[in-house]
Amino acid sequence: MAVSNADFRTNFPEFASTTTYPEAQLTFWRTFAETLLYDQCRWADLRDYGIQLVMAHNLALAARNAAAAGAGGQPGSVQGAVASKSVGG
């Protein structure tokens, strides 16, 4: 079974906004995921789920980076609590 953008939006309703997540962006990440997870024998019945999870991951990162850039921040920077810190050499 092939994953479509409509299937993805149904399974992940948090990505339903075509303004925030345009069709072209979904198609780009779907094509990327299909290439990344090309081995049908390895993924078997889980390949479609894997494709959708790769899409969701990259779309969420892209939206976060766009919001950071729009607010004058630095896209791709680490967010959240600091897990560890070192000082000195």
C-alpha cells in the first residue's frame, strides 16, 4: 500500500493545516521517506507507518524552525532544558 498525503493528514490530524503544512512540503518529505525506507523486505507491514513517522518528524522540525526564524531566532537551535553542562577543558 502506498501512503498518500490525504492518508497522512487523516492519520496525523495535527498536520491538517494546508497553510502551515502545504501539499508540496508533504510530498517532499513523503518522497524522502520512501527513498529512505526503500527496503520493503526489511520494513514489511510497517513501512507505511515508518514513512508517515519520518514525514511527521521532519514536518514538525520544519515548522519549529520556521517559527524560530520568523521570531528572529536561530533555526535549528536546541530548545528545551539543558541535560548536562561542562566547564573548562
